Amino acid sequence: MINVFDITEFGAVGDGATDCTEAIRAACAAAEKVGGTVAVPPGVYLSGKFRLGKYVSLEGHAAWSFRSDGGSVIRLNDPEADCLVDITGGFGCTMRHICLDGARLGRGIHGVKLSWPKHNGGNEEDTPSFDDCRIGNFTGDGVHLYHIWCFSMRHCMIHRNAGCGLFIDGWDGFIIDNWFTGNAKGGVRGGEITASLTMTGNRVEWNRMGGFIFNRSDNINITGNFFDRSGGPAIWARGESGMAWGYAVTGNIFRRDGNPAWDKFDSPYQGSHILLDRCVNWTIQGNNFVAGEDDAPGGIPSPDYGVVFGNSKCIILRGNTMDCGAIKECIVDLGNCTDMTVGDNPGQPVGNKDHWWPDL
């Protein structure tokens, strides 16, 4: 039985000039009949929107770098599409070793999109997985998962999108060993409700607005990540439509976040590493905080504040290193907080020093 379908056998040409939309759609339709693989050889394939079905795997040749796509590249060529790859109803589908390039076409076009009218809209776990993919230059989000139920993203680079890198409204996600860089509306952003996430070993850098931005949310493990030069808080939990509760934030590096150079802040406290409002049951322990400026000399040193919290309760902030962790204050209590354990966080802000690194 044939279960691997090469898009070039359906007429796709990887020359960066031929419209391959119908060929890719035909290969995906054939693969869906048997739960097979759509193979994408190295090359640049122009395409409009196409759909991945149940148990279909889209697989290419992984050969991308920080600065450039390589190997198997699918590039958007339809400025009227809402996304390039639609995975709604593609239960158990996978994307491996693929570069998706939005070419900055249109407005609000997502790289990958899943969208149900309600939570658990498919009546079973969606369970898509993304492995070793590079997704960028879309005018919407890199990956947009609306009412998602269970997914994984590993060793991907989600970069330079006009929306956020990864949008999540739903739960049960594993986000491990990825790069979120240069996205305009945050590295990872939550929707109406975001829950049950494991976020480990990610590099979250140079994203405008913030690194991880969540509203109503619960049970999120943020461990061993590297946050660098966020254009707002590296972790920003607001709890505006409920509470943000049950977070473990441990063993992370927070470096020169709260950069005020890109966007006007609604509050000066957005110039921080961590900003919490209406948060309950948080552990923030064993992290490292440091202020700094841009890679090239002359950037604005940031953040002004380290960890800022208000309207919250049951938070442990202990055992973090904070020498030169912020310009003005390392820890700020905005009030209306109860049952807090704050202590043993050694270090002083930069203050009036003429540099922003710790002294021996």
C-alpha cells in the first residue's frame, strides 16, 4: 500500500516561482485517505492555504539556520488566505522538518491555524505536533491554536511574525526546546483561557510586548528557559478575566527584559522581568535576573524593575539571584497582596552605577 506521497509527483516544483497549491492539496488529500505522509523534498514551494487531515504527517528535509530558511520550504503566495496550513480536524497530524514562510503577505495571516467554535470542539484531543520546524514572516501569528486540546512543539523556531509566535487558547501543551524570536505581539500569548502547559528549555528573545503573556490561566510550569530583551515583561500574567494561578517558575534566566525602546508602555511596571496582577499560588524560585542593554552599545538599559506583583496571594518569591537584576528596584509590591513569602533574594539594583553587571 502506498502511504508516502511526494508533492513533486503531484506536480509541485520547488523553484520558488511555480504555484504548487493544487499539487500540495492533492498530496494531502491522498495521504488523508490512508493516514500517510506528505513528503516535501528540498526546495522552495509557493502555495496558498492547504489542510492537513487526521493522522497526516507533513515531512521535509530540515536544514534551516537562525537567519535563513533552508531544506524544505513552503512559502505563502496568497495574500487573501487566513492561514497557510489549516490543521482544524487534523487529529494527530504532525509537521516535521519544514520551513513555512509567510513572505509578509496580506494582513493577519497565520502560519498554522487550528480553530474550533468552542473548547473541545472536535470532541477528542487534537494532538498536533510540531518538530524541527521554522515558521516566520507571517502577518498574523506563527502558530494560532484556538480552542486547542493537547499539542506539542519541540525544537522549532517561531520568528518575526507580526502577531505573536505561538497563540494558545486551550490546554494541555508541551512547549520544549524552541526559539521564539522577534515576534511583534509576544513570544507565546494566551487567549481567553490557557491551562496545563509545560514550557521548558526555550529561548525567548527580542519579542515585542513580552515573552510569555497570559490572562486567565492555570497550572503552568515554566522551567529552565532563557528570556532575553523582551519588549515588556518576560512573564506577564494579568488575570484580567479571572485569575492566573498555579504557576511554577524555576531555574530560568531573565536578561535585560522590559525594553522600553519599541512600544509605549501603559504602565511603567511593564518595564520588568516579571509582572503579576491577580495571581494566586505561584512559586518563583531559583531564577537569575540581570539588567542590560542591546548587543551593540547604546541601547537603553532595562528593566527598571525586577519582579512586580499586586492584587495577588499565596506567592513564594525566594532564592533568586538579583544583583544588578534591575535598574531601579528588584522587587516591587504594588499592594493588596496576602499570604506572601518573599525573602532570600540576594542582590541590589544597578541604581547609580555607571554599569549594569554585578561587582565582585
